[in-house]
Amino acid sequence: MKTGLMLAAASLLSIISVSAFAGSQDDREGALFLNLSPAAQQFFQRSVEIRAGYAEGDAYKHFLRDRDGDGKIDVMDKDGYLRLRTGDNGYATNPAFYGRTASSSPEIFYRYVRDCETRQTIERQAIETNGEYKNFVGGDRYQQQCVLDGTADEYYVESRQKLEEGEGGKD
């Protein structure tokens, strides 16, 4: 009986949480929310709040798109990571900003897209590569992508290990 009540309460909470997406920037993101762990739901809700202020043409305004060009809408796992597979389709890094970078990338790495103003994570990515991905730096790119390039929008933090398991945010 107690377990049944707890399940009913959890289900009701999910319905209430998803209804918070109604009328938001993209009602379709509510479906992604349902599959997330409770900690990842906190991350995702904060991401939606931050991205609501983005211009419609901003690359990170919406989650539901095909970032890796495989013809399928990207899939988010229970921890809130978009699972991307990419070939060598990353932009080469700007040598004036980064100097010397690695000639190869790991087979899988984690990228956190963060908002320049709040420095909070708005998107988590688990990226599988062919080992020759040109756009892997492996660190915090705030200075290069928010200051040096003149656009204070988003920046990457990259790592060979997951940096966020729960609600995410600043390091």
C-alpha cells in the first residue's frame, strides 16, 4: 500500500513538472523531461529557464534537433546527456585562441555547454568520435568563447570523464 502511494505521488509529481513546460519555449521538451532521473530533472528545468531568454535563432535555444547530422533527433539519457556520434565534422579550433591542441580526440568525451552570463550548464553532451575530431580541447573554454571571440553567449567545458551527475551547474 505504502509503495503504491509513493508511486502515485511520484507519477503526479512528474505530471505537475511536465506541465511546467506547457507554454514554455518548446512544449516538446517535456517529453525529454519524463525520462530523466530526479537530479537530471533539476538540471533540465534550470536549463529551460536560462534558454527561455535566448533568441529564436540561437543554436542552443531548443534541445530537439539533429546536432550530429545522422538524420535522427538526438536522444537524451537518464542523466540528461545528449548522446552524439560524430565523425570529423567539428570546426578546427582557432590557433590564435588555443595555441597547440591535440592531434586526436578520445573515442568518447563529455562536453558541457554553459551560458556565458550565468556560467551554468544548459546542455550536456556525451560525444563518441572516430578519434580524429578537430574540435576537442579538453578543458574550460570560457576565456576563448565568451571573451576573446567577442560573443558572450555559450562556451564549452570538455572532459574525458563525466563532471556532472546531478543537477549540474558551475564548477
